[in-house]
Amino acid sequence: MSGGSWFRSLAVAHRTRGRVRFRFACAPGTPAAPLAIERAAENIPGVHEARVNPRAHSLVLTFDPAATGVEALQHAVAALPPPGARAARAKAVDAEGGAGPLVASLATLLGTPYLPASVQLPMTLGAAAPLIKHALDDYRDNGISSHVLEALAVSISLARGDFSAANTTTFMLALGEYLEDSIARRSDDLLKHLLRPSSDEIWIVRDGQEVLVPAGEVGVGDTVVVGTGAVIPVDGTVLGGEGTVNEAAMTGESVAVVKGRGDAVLSGTLIEEGRLQIYAEQVGTRTAAARIADYVEQSLTAKSEAQLGAARLADRLVPIVLGLAGSTYLLSRDWRRAAAVLQADYSCALKLATPVAFKSAMYRAGRTGILVKGASALERLAEADTFIFDKTGTLTAGRLAVTDSVTFDRTFTADDLICLAASVEEHYFHPLALAVVAAAKEISGKHFDHQEVQFIVAHGVASVIDGRRIVVGSRHFIEDDEQIDVSAHVETIDRLYREGKTLLYIGFGGKLLGVLALKDELRANTAATIARLRGLGARRILMLTGDHHERAAELAAELGLDGFHAELLPEQKAHIVEELGRQGARIAFVGDGINDAPALAGAHVGVAMQKGADIARLTADVALLEDDIGCVADAKALAQATMTRIRNNYRLTVGLNTAILGAAAIGVLSPVTTAMLHNGSTIAILLNALRGRSG
């Protein structure tokens, strides 16, 4: 009832460097829609532009010769599925009154018994003609298919003069086609609902005035103004104002969040109340919403191994069903039994249930802050048995916190040292300074009055307190620039350094007053996430980091990891992933930095954290929209649940259809009953696949 390729033929008509023109013919039942073909072709890697001439039946592609070639493009275009086919059929149905073919077949079924005998055959033939024509076209292009089996069943009933059976079968097939298309369209619509359309024009501040400019003119660094009821068009940071932002479209969180100065906001989210001025950090195609749109386009056309395998099996089973129908007739000499067997094939449920399940799962993932780039990524994540994590920004939060305050002067307490450093560091926005100020706020310590603060680039800060010079910064700054002797405290300094901590030195009045040790914080739910992954079947969980060996060993022991590699260069991370892959491990690599991109690309499946570098997020197969490592376990659980549902649907399809075929072959089921049971079971299986979006 569904499936097939978009193009019946595709040939190279002309080629030059970076440009190729194909002649094409669309397969029967698929739309020759220029815009749909162009959009699908432009999603092929390496293609810059696609243009269709519908009159000449030509497709012109402009491409990057360094990224792809004519033969690869021909193969990729020929393999494109027809994503617009169902939509085109749906539009035709709507134009005819919502369900024209279905209504017509029902009217024929109900009305034919009341017509004169001489009119019944033409009426039944008229109702079955579109089905038979479609089957003939399909046979010419694809050989024996499920459409051919269905047309044979109806033809047998017509030849026997059983107009009731023929009309009932035609109606059941039309009903099944209508419901299957509706369910398939719904799975596509679920994914598209992840996106909110943004305005073509955006308010920005220029020369102190708010002006409305085309969206394409907004650049990084512009101040964007968004008010109540508007969709935020950029990713950025709030500079001023306050508002409640509904982030459901991007994170799945149903409760609106209050946003104010310093808070991060995502494109595609809605301001329910208030007004914000936003510093634009990502604009246009680099925004989160635009990336989701790209992922959605990929996911609507990409096919997984499970989906391709199901389609291949369905195609192989069609001749078997035809052979069973022939054998049934030869043994029973009953055309009615043969017609009943032809009603039940495996094709519909096998070909449709798998993509519907994947798309529904990807919708659910998107609603919970997880972007999955296609069905194959979800499939590979379900298969992953080894999880490898980057440390900084992944297992840890990427935020420094003060862990030790060591004073070398008894007149100052440990808290005094923190507050003294914070008093001069509060004017500085370096991560170390922010961590010290945060520590001072936690202990509610006193503030030390000081003179003007000097900022020494890449070294630290300096000021004067009570007539004495205070300096806060690196060891190089203290020793070499300020000539302060630290030799008496080398043992303590070396111990803290071996623990993998970052040290901040405080000099006061020409002497080393003390040191503050800082360390990256472990995420609050990292340990719980590791435990969940083990419960989901992860055999090994490893850590790769460029950090010191001692700190890596401490963290690995704290989390109970199966191993770690420290002090690595980016290429070494990728080499370890490659080596483990050669040993048979199915690796999910989780990272966030530019240095993680090679490992992300080389893994069985790559997962990029929300605050990751752009190259990491583009390289990864799965990108998180929330800065929450728990989403990694959520994604793994969802992937496994989806594959379980697909396997269950597969068993249901084979089991139910085999039972129906067997019952039809021995004469227990009539053609009409077989059609009802087959179509009913197919719809039930598709609905089961669709329910993956709930929960």
C-alpha cells in the first residue's frame, strides 16, 4: 500500500566541474514536485544548490568537488525516498472532499447490491480501476509488489462475479491506505512541531534606536529586542529587561522560566510576558532552532538499517505470498481461497511501522532536549555498549570552585584569605576570579577596602590595602614579576598541584600570604548517570582527558569508572576510540570541546553536550539542548525502548500475518474477512509505533 523509490530513472545529461544535470522520471504514485525535489537534493552532503526544470524533467546540482562527485550524487539522488508523496496524496484527498477515494469506494460497496445486474459489473470495475492501474504501473517499474497482490485479489473476485467481495476488498484497501497515510503524516508532523516559525523581520538596537530589520541582516553582537508574544530569533544572553520565557519547544519544559540580565536564551522559545534585550551570539543558520530544522529535514529522509532491513524483507516476502496463493489454488481448486491469501501480505506494516516508530521517538527526544540526527543515530545509540566521556565540561560542570584556602600568615584565617582575594578580584571577570568571588559570598566574609585595581593581562590583578600592595595571580606573576619568594612553601604548593588543582597565589606586602586551590566541580548527577548507563547495559565506561593524571585518577575512582586515559592530545583521543572500535566495542563518545570533534566523528555514535563547541555539535550524531549529563542516559533509554518497540512490532507483523495467511490458505477466512483482519492488524501495529511519542 505504500513505499517505493522517488525516481523511476535518473541519468547524467551533462557534467562540468562542480555542476551536473540529471534527466529524471518520477516513479508512479510519487510527486514530481520541483520544490520538494530541490529541498531533498540540497540536503545531500556537498550540494550547494539544486534546481529543477519540470518541463525538461531535469535536476541541476551545484556541488563541492572536494566533498563529493557525480557518481556519488547520482547514487544519493536515486536513493532519495519520496517524503512528499503522502503529502501530495493527502492534498489530492483534501481537494476531493477530505477522503474522496474512500467515500467513493464505500458508496459503491453500499449501492451496488441495489443496482440492476447489468450495471453492477461496470460500477465495481470503475471503483477498482485506480487500484488495478496503480498495480500495473507498479509491476512495470518494480515487478511483483504488494499492490500487484491486492489487484490480483480484486480481479479474481471480479472474474468470479463476486461483486460484494470485490467492492468490500476495494473499500478495505482504500480505508487502509487512508489510515496508513494519516499515521505516517502524523509522525512527520510530530517532528515538525518541534519548530516555531520566527519572523522574517527582527527588532534590533542601532545608534540607540530600535529599528526593524530583515532577519538576514542581524549579526553576532547585535542587541535584539523581543517583547510579549514574540519568538526569540537568536541564541544569546540577556542584556536587560525581564520576562517569562516558554522553552517547551526547545527543552520540553512546560513551566515558563523567568529570564533576566546574564541569562542565556535560545531561538525558537516564546516570550509569554515581558520584554528582553538580547546580545546575539548565534544568528541565522547557526541558531539552535535552525539546527533543529536541519536535523528534522535529515530525520524525515534518513533510513536506518532496521528500516532498510524491514523493507528488504517485505519485498522478499511478496513472491512467497504469491506462490502460496498459487499453491493454494492448485491444491484446492478454489479461487476464493487464493483471493483470500492475496489479501494478506507483510509489506505495509513492515515498511511503515519502523519509520513511524523512529520519528515518534525522535519527536519525544526533541521535546526533552535531545536532538537525534536521524533514525540511524538512534539505532546506533541503542547498540552502544561502551561509553567514553570527556572530563571537563562533560563529567564536570566546567566551572571552577575553591577547594582549599591555605594561609601562611597566622594573622589571617582561611576565610580572610578568600575575602581578601575576592575584594580585588570582584572587578575581574576571569573564571578564577568569579570562583573566588562566589566562595566569598558563600562564607559571607568581610570586604577589604582597597585602592584602584590594576589588571595585568595573563598574570593577575594588583591593588593597595592599608598601605600595602596586594597581588593576586599566577606563580609566574608572583615570583618573576613581583619578586616574592615562594620556596618556603613549595611542598604544600606541589601537593596541591599533584591533586590536579589550579592555584591562585596571593602576595601581600611583598610576602606570600597564601594560596587558593580551585578545581572543576563534578556535575551533581554525574554519578547517577553513570549508574543508569550501567543499568541500561553499558559494559564499559571510560574517561579521556587532557588533564593531569592524578586528578583523572581521583575522578575515575570517585565515579567507579572502568578506566581512564589522561594528559591526552586531541588526536590521541581519536586514536583510542579507533583502537577500541577495532576491538569490537560499539562506542558512544560524549564530549563538548573542539578537541573532542575527531573522537566524536570516529565513534559508533557521538553525543555533544549543550555548551559544546559548534564543531563538536555539528560532528556529533546526538546533540543535547540542555546542559544536563542525565540526558545521555535518557537518550540511551529512549533508543533502547524504541528498538524494543520496533522488534515487538516486527514479531507482531510476522506472527499476525502468518496466522492470517495460514487461515486463508486452509479456507477458514473469506477474502473480505482476510482484508479486514490484515488491514486492522496493520493499523494497530502502526498506532503502537506512533505511541512512542508519549511518556
